[in-house]
Amino acid sequence: MIAYVDCFSGVSGDMLLAGLLDAGLDPDRLRQELRRVPLGGYTLEVQRVSQHGLTGTSVRVVVAEPASPERHLADILALVEQSALAEPVKEKVQRVFRLLAEAEATVHGTTPERVHFHEVGAVDSMVDIIGVCLGLDLLGVRAVYASPLPAGGGQVQTAHGLLPVPAPAVLEICRRVGAPLLPSAARTELVTPTGAALLGALATFAQPALRLRAVGYGFGQKTLPWPNCLRLWLGEPLDPGLDCERLAVLETNIDDATPEMLGAAMERLLAEGALDVFFTPIQMKKNRPATKVSVIAPPPLAAHLAAVLIAQTTTLGVRVFTAERYRAQRWTATVETPWGPVRVKVRDLFGQRQASPEYEDCLRLARAHDRPLAEVYAAVVAAARAAGLVTP
């Protein structure tokens, strides 16, 4: 099953959760699974809503204690890690909060570890994020896609005071993941940091080909001149087992740049959002040895990365074309070894799972505990198999 989030009126955590419920997620099962997380003092209210001729579902997290303690990233990650959630759900929740922390840190000039989660660290926002990740897992959704996001305008009241819309954290998340933004005449916040982080961490911004099975309408809390909801499409991919996404490929041929210049350009391109950068030795006119620089990137970043490539090298122009990439489902999980935790990349293709240890994590433990790298690798693979991350 794959999901497509149609954000014609924006996106927030509660709208996404409501869309999942409207598309078939059992609210009682959701409440049961949420109890695996040590977060108390709230109730989850689910109700039917009709606006401007459309009917769907609205979700509200009612908190007994309105004032929530300020939480740091480490507090939230520890809470999730100590819960009884399934490992794939834990990984998704932690990925969302890490993206939020990185965006907030950039905006406020600090580090992710020192960020104070105000609104997003509150119980209601945490329930929204954990609930969405749980809902995707319970419905068997293995890939999420999303439409462009309407920017909105005006100002929004936050713990830092009045801020422009889109909120700075929302813009930073969109910049990091290459999310496409559309102009909107609405003078209100349409995309919340929670909604942006959920889609930024979990979704590909493209519309997939699918065989539609269900549609859910998830309504927000605001009243607007149009239905304030998102549409969640659930269906089967037309090519089961593989996801297809559109990518931009940038190329240029260079015969007068030093290796140092090309190496620096690669580092800068990756830092600016390129998915991959690689060099190919070629021959140009008059048989001069040269290098073809290739960059793979999200399509919304193509123009920006072309400008970076021209600025960082001696090239006068960059070729850009669109390619499709088919990929197996994959995610990152964490396993425990005798020397500490290690991340593994899990690949799922037609129900067959494989797990690859994260090299940097293994190397760090091998050096810290004076163990052979091969021994650490073997322990990680055994732990992944014991955790059910590898198909027997």
C-alpha cells in the first residue's frame, strides 16, 4: 500500500492523523497502540465533520494539563526509544523529530541538541506525530508521496512571539528536503512545522501511479472559505514492490579544473541538497582529458544546484534533464550490540528484507573498543536478524 497526501489546503499533524482515520485506520486500535508510549494525561477525540459539501474526520488531542514541560531532542528520542513501539515506527518518529530539531537549530542559531521544543514538544503535537507514524504502519503503508505545499501568508503566534508565515522552521524544512511551495492568497498558516516535518521526513514530493483503494478527508481546526482538509489517497502501486520517483540529473564537462576544485565542488553540492555527486573521466575535443560532473538531485533544487555548480567550477553551462528512479523500500533502524547501538539500513523488496550495517557507526565502535571491524559487523548482522530485520 502507498499513500498520496493531497495538500490543497495545507497540512498539519492532526490533519494527517484525521486523514488516516478517515481512510480506514481503526481509532480504537490507534488508541491501544499509543498506550505503548509513556505519555499520559490526554484523550483522543475523533469526530465526523462537514464543510462546504465535503465530509470527513477531525481529530483533537485534549490535554488535561495545558502547560507541557519544555523538552529537548534527547528527551523525546529517549521517550520513543524506551517505548514498546515497533522498531520501524520508532525510526520514523525519531526521523521526524530530528528533522524538526535540525530546522529549528538553523533558524535560531543553535544546535539540534540545545533546541527547546515548545509547541512541537507538547503532548498534543507528540501524539499527532507518533499517531501518524503508527497509522501508516497499521495500514501497511510502505511509501508516502505528497503534493506541493501552499505557502499561506500573514503571521502566526508562537512561543517566540509573532512570526511570519510560512513559519521559519517550515521554510527551513522545505529547503532541506526540496519540498515544492506554491503561492497562496490565504492570509493564515496553512502548513505547520509538525505537518512539514512529517512530510519532509517521510514523503517524496511527487504524485505516484496507483490503483486507488481508499480516500480519507482529514480536517483541521480552522474555518476557511473552502474545505480546510487534506485528501489522503491509499492504493496499490502499479509496479508493486518498487517505488518510482522523479529526479533531476545535472551534467557538465570540465577540462580546466584542478582535482582540489572538483573535490570542493562535490562537498558544496552535497551540502546544498544534492543526493549524489560523481565524476567520470572523459575526452573532449582535441583529445583533451576531462571530467564529466554528474549531480543527482530533487527536481525543485535543480536550478539552485546548477548555479552552485557554475559558481564553484570553471564550467560555463550545465545540462539538466529528468530521470525516473525505481527503488526498493528502505529505512533505517537501530540495533544493540555488546559495544553500543548501531544503525542499519533495511531494504525490503517483495517481502524479502536485508540489513546493511552503517559503516561509520561500526567504525566508531571498533575504534572505541579496540575490536576488529569485521567482528562489529558480524555482531550487527546477528542483532538485525534477531530483531526480525532480515528475512530468514
